[in-house]
Amino acid sequence: VAGGTYGLRAGLESLRQLTIDVDLLMILAAVGAAIVGAPFEGAMLLFLFSLSNVLQNYALDRTRNAIRALMALRPEEAQVRRGDRVVTLPLDRVRIGDRMMVRPGERIALDGVIIEGSTSVDQAAITGESIPVPKSVGETVLAGTINQTGALEVGVTKLAKDSTIAKLIQMVEEAQSEKAKTQRFIDKAEQYYALGVIVMTALAFLIPAVLLGEAFGTAFYRAMTLMVAASPCAIVISTPATVLSAIANGARRGVLFKGGAYVEQAAEIKVVAFDKTGTLTSGQPQVTDVWVVDEAAIGEQELLLLAAAVEVRSEHPLAQAIVTTAHGRGLTLPDVVAFQSETGKGVRAMVEGRHVAVGNRRYFEAFETLNMAPAVRQVDLLQDQGKTSVIVAELLDGEKALPLGVIGIADVVRPDAPAVVQRLKAYGVEHVVMLTGDNQRVAQAIAAQVGVDEFFADLLPEDKMQLLKDLARRYGPVAMVGDGVNDAPALATADIGIAMGAAGTDVAMETADIVLMADDLQKIP
């Protein structure tokens, strides 16, 4: 009786609405089992039915707990500088552009950019990263993360309703309400199935008992046996519970499913397509080679020092890679004078009395070059390896260029990328491909390091969309993994779009079906 209370209430409610569902079917089956002398079997049926409902409610509670946990990360107030005073304001009164003060140990209330101070930020709750991330002036911080070490002044860039943590809460709520494909099918078929079982049970009793003259007890027993055997409680209840559990577990690990449909669809994927830059690679150019023409005349450290001193005034990503490497090696850069830049070609300046130029091959076409052949050969060698290179030369008399060496720069492969590709294949993915807008040489070099089955280079966004459609026709369902910004069309085209490292990236969170908050390839398999 206790086990049937929930089902009886739900069954009576469905009858009031002139529908027949599985709850009513379970009650009728249990009553029938008791009538034919099998009360234990009827009680067991109700127990399993109630247990399934308990499991479903447990899964729902876990999902709600995930939402509550996310909401708990969001402070209710922020310390904001207004004139000469620092005032405490509710988040809905903080405006974009306000300066927010964050002390060590406090949660950051709103998304923003650091204006003053440096610190380490614990982003585990948002991105899943286990190690605090160093942050300094000009870098973005996210609402709900913890400022660990230094006092910060942060310029607010998003209102409370638009913050990353607010979007996370919204996405988890939407995912909870969106049913998976199997669940939608079961919900739709449930009424027809329950009605069909009841009709078949009635026929199984009436035809033998009325038309064929069979004993009433025998016919009724057979009909009740049919009803009990046809009860589908485990399937009906376990499907939504399983999907909701997957969504809740993913949310706690920084993997956000935008709906139950994508949980099931992920298991059907046959092809995974990776964007190259920022996904299989770090997305940040790094110095990979420092080569000198004559080791007796200049060493690697001195060559790097001269190049970095000239490039420190340039904002080009390759220049910043050289400067970062020099700082990483503990080099102190001297001041330069007479700095000149030629967009797209190179830069030059006076460094401690030496006129130094750093640029590509085209930059030095304007000079009379001395012994340029070894440097050109090194440039070609690095290009064959998919790397970009710059020549470092000393300018003599302002007209002659004497090459000192070559610095190779590349967007290096993530250390875990090859292992992730192999794990995907081990889990049943038939084909792993790489898509990139880079040239063929660069693509080939990266593809060889990562171990993908196929790569496509020189692609525009619309080319990626067409390729994904072709791959789907050839192999089956396709997942696209990208950064969610320049890959937005491809993410929308794929059967499943997966955005990596999407914390704070609105386009990624809106476009992708699955959002990985941390910049971590290991979360994909």
C-alpha cells in the first residue's frame, strides 16, 4: 500500500485529465497480481516502481544542488569606488565601468578587467582548473572566482545578469528542462503503450473466458500475468534519471551540456573535428629555435637579447613571443633608441651602440645583404617544419645587413593533444580530423605531431561548414571542437559543437552544445 501511494495519486490525476499513463498501469498490475494470489510479486512491482521514482528525484536534487552551488558562488554585494570613497553596493546597482575593490581571500563579484594589482585567482569552481592562475593588469577575472593573494582594483565589464556565473546558472537550468531524445520518445509513447497494455489485458481475459469458454480464474490469471510482464517502469524512469545525473556531474566538473539530447548524442559520435589554433595548439606563439650564423661571433643568449630589446616596443604577437622568452631566460633588456617599424616586415633600433634589425625575408630586400644564404636556408628549414621565422641582423652604415641569426616561432602543440586523439579512437571514434585556416606546411607539421587521421588547411569559416557536412555524410555524426569565436559557424553546423576554454566567452557559450569551461583537452574523451 505504501509503495503504491505515489503511483495511485499520479494515476488518478491522469484519469481526471482523461489520459492513461504508466502510473495507472503499474497500480492495475499490482492489484491484479494480488487478486490472483501473488501479492509478493505485486508488492515487488510497486517497490521497483517507487525505487525508480526515488532515483529520479535524487538525480533531480543533484541537478538542483549543482544550480544552488553555482548560485552560492555569486556574492550579493561588491565594494565599489565612488569618488574618494569605497562603498558597498548590491550587485544590481553596480554599473559597467565602475571600479570594484577586491581584497585577498574574497570572491570576485562581477566579471571585469584588472586595472591595478596582481594576484593568483582560484578559478576551479568556474573552469575546473586545479591550480590558481596568475593574473595582472589588463587580464580578465570572472565572477565567482576567488582572489587569493593580492588586492585588486577591477573595472567592471558585465552587469550581474550578464556575468559568466549568471550564464552558467541559466545554462544548467535550461539543460535540466530539456529532455533527451530517448526520454522524449518514451514520454510520447507512454500513454499509447499503457493504453495498449490495458486493452491487450482485457482481450486476453475476455476472449478465452467469454468466447472460448475457458475457466474464469485461468483466463484472469493469464491476463494479469501479461499485464505484470508488460510493465515498463524501469525503462520509463531510469532514462531521465540517467541523463539528469550526467548533466549534474558534468556541471560540477566544468562540462556544461545544454540539454539531455547532447548527453545521448555524444555517445553516437563517429567523427571528431578539431580546430587547430587554440585547441590542439596553445594558441600563443612561442620561440622554438634560436640559431646563430657564427657561434664564434655571437651566442644564442646575446642574439635573443638583441632581438627582444628591439621587439619590446612592438605589439605584434611574434615580437611578444620573443620578448616573453627573453624574460623567461632571465635576460635584462637594454633601452633602445631610434626605433623604427615597417608594418608587416620588421623593426630596427639602436641597441647599446649597435644598429639591429629584426624582420622577415622581405624586410631585408631593401638592404645590401652580406652572407645572407645561410640564414635563408635556416628560414626555409624552419618553414618546412611549420614554423615562422625572423632574421636578426646588424645594419652597417645604414645600408648593409649582416645576418647574425634566425629565431623560429610556432604555435606549439599542447602536450596532451596526441594522447587525447588516441583515447578518442580507443573509445570508438572512427575518424579524427584537424581543420585550420593556416597554410599546408604548418597544418601538415601539426597534424603529424598530433596524430590525426586527416587534416584540411587554408580553410575559410564557410569551408569548415561544408567539410563538416561532407564528413557527416561519409562517416556519421560529427562533433566539432573549437574556441567558439571564429569557429561559431562550424560549431553550429556540427551534430555536437564543443567550445573549449569558454569561461567569459559569450559567443562560445551561446553557440556550442557542450561548453568546457576549462581550457583542458582531457575533458573531451
